[in-house]
Amino acid sequence: MAKRMEGEDPYAFLDRLLEEQQMKHFELAGLVGEYRNHFADLAERTTQDGVNLARGLPGAKYRVNAKYIEENWLVFEAELKRMFPRD
């Protein structure tokens, strides 16, 4: 999980967090594309290996990325609250 480095500008840190979010979303989009292709292949030709793979989706890689995104947003929100406290 991202942490603000000592002396790092808070705005640069927020930008880095957003960049990480964007990259993880791209990775998730790629995984979803792979899943779509897999199901299109299954629709044309069902195999036991294909069925076994489909049963395991979305899979650990998807879940890890989704969890990272969730936790990264929590860090982002905490940093915003620290930078801009409510009165």
C-alpha cells in the first residue's frame, strides 16, 4: 500500500495514488477482457479445462487488484481529510 514518503509534497502523493488507481483499473479491464474472450471461446467449444477455469473466475488476481483499489481509495480519502480538515 502506498505511503507518503518523508518530505513528499501532499499533492504529488495524491497524484501518485490516483495514478496507481488508474493503472489497477486498466489491469482489471484487461482481466475482464480476458474473461470475455474465455467465455466466447467456451460458447464456441466447451472443454472440461475451459469449464474448470470458468468456475474459478474471477480468480485471485482479480480479487487482489480489486482489494488494492479499495484500500488505495481509503488511503486517498484519509490524506484528503488530513490536508483539508472540516471545521
